Amino acid sequence: MNRKSLFLLCVFISSSTPSAVTHFAHARQAATKTGDSPTARVMISIPDWPYPKGAHEPSKPDDGKLFHIPGSKKSYTDTQINGSTSTVDWFPELHPAPPAPVIEGKQGAYKACGQCHLIDGRGKPDTADLQGLPVAYFLQQLADMKEGKRRSLVPRATVNDMIPVAKALDDADAKAAAEYFHSLPVARNIRVIETDSVPVTLPGPHNVQLIDASGAKEPIGLRIIEVPEDVNRTMLRDSTSGFIAYAPTGSVKRGELLAKTGDAGRTLPCATCHGEGLKGLGDVFPPLAGRSAAATARQLYDFKSGARDGRNAIAMKPVVARLTDQDIVDLTAYIASLQP
């Protein structure tokens, strides 16, 4: 599929007219005939860095101690923060009232969305940022998960944990969550720092990467490391406390070249489908700007391997086909650096 064909495909998919659906079906058939099968699984080497590792934290009796966060009038026990189906809301005044699936979950079926994605949907590097996602896109991802068309070849990837959640959500709860997260303005949650060396990190609770207390450093290599701005606040599920993304020196500039020009046909400029400033386009192409580098990289590898093969995934197949590990580091560093 050449650049012009892919551009037209993006235009057709982002339209909601019946003729666009027909064109998309024809493009899908053409891709299949030329060997670009949307269901093909490709064996690729996947690096560790986009998949943060967690450390098991043994359960302990709740002594009733109340935890507080500066600026919040709320207080919660450890059980309320970590040991419940529901989640905590430190700053309810900053967003609309969350619907039940987001803040309460459903006992015996699924935990509150806010447990992993946080109450305002910002998520963490190991999960997805849900703020501002189009409702139709959000619901399509749940449908893809239910149908086994969105998963990961990496067992610890959190999207695999989402599959039973997607299956447990009924249509009404899914729609309520989708509309809530769509209503939230996208907030900046990542600060990119280019460097040649990074603090040594260790896996922590909630799949958060913790800086080693020794202060030791190591070469950054070909990866991006995301750590909390404030570990204590992150561990208390405070969504207003963001992350630092350490990226290799020069990666943002190289990623900008790839994202804006496609680098002489190696890929397609991201704005072709994801809109000006990568803030999303229509109901199909989600906003990318300012999102976690690890979260974005996981999607690129899932498209590349064929593990993410849901509706409209065909548009991403030729985009990622020729991307190297270096390209993905550079692209995701640039995307994370953008203003949402």
C-alpha cells in the first residue's frame, strides 16, 4: 500500500458516510489480495521497555491509618486505596461526577476503571490514557478486546488484563464510561528529558518503576524510562501527579522528522490520520499528543506483530511495517513531548 493509498484510506475511515464504508471495504480487500493481510501474525522481536514490570507487594492488615495528599480535603485508608473494587477520588472538584463503572466497579465482575486508569483517565505508563477519547473509538476497542482482536503477545501487558473486563462490562456501563472519559479535557502528564544516562530503576507496586535508592546511574541505551514525579502521590493513586520520561539524546528531533515527513516514504506522516498536532481526527483516529511513550510504543508493536487487529487496524499496518526499534523510541519520545 503506497502513501497516496494510505492517505485516502485514512480519509475514508474517518468519514461516517455509507460511501466511505464501501471504499474502506474495497481497500481492505485490495490489501488482502496484495499480501497485506489484516489477520497476519508477524514474528518480531519486542523490547522490554514499553512493558513496565511490577513487584508483588504482600497484603498487610489495614491499621486504619488515613492517608492525605496536599491540597485535597479527602482522606483514605490503605484498603480504600488498594484493596477495594472501587477507587479513590482525591480531587472531585476537578472533573464531572464519575459514573459507577469508573469509580465503583462491579463486585465479582470488574474493578473500577479508575483503579488502573485513575479517576480522571490519565492512566500510568503501564495503562492507557483515556482522556478525550472519542466515544465510538472507546467502544470499538472494547468490542475488539471481546472478539480477541486486541491483545498483546507480551503476557504481562495490561491490555491482556483488560480482555475479561471488556467482556464483563454491559453496554450501558461501557457507554457511561466512554462518555465520561470523552468529556475530560486532555491534561499534560509527561515531562520528557533527553539524556545519555538514567537513574537505575526497579519494579515497584502498580507496575511503577522506582528509582534505586543508591542513586546509581546507567546508560539509557535504546529505550525510554518513565518514573513518577512524586512516588508517594503516585502510589496513593493521585492522578494529578505526573511522570518523567527519560529519552535518548536527540530522540525528540529524530522523532519529529519521522512524524512530520515520514522520512522519505519509510512511513506516513502521523498527522495524515491523527490530525494537526496529533490531537485526533474524527471518531476513528485517537489523540496521541502528550501520551506516555511506553503506552504508545505498545500499540506500535501490537500493530506490527498483528496482535492488535481490530476494526480499522488495517490503516496502521503499512505505517508500522518498516519502523525499527530506534524509530519507535524516537517517535514515542516526540509524541510524548507534544502539548496535548
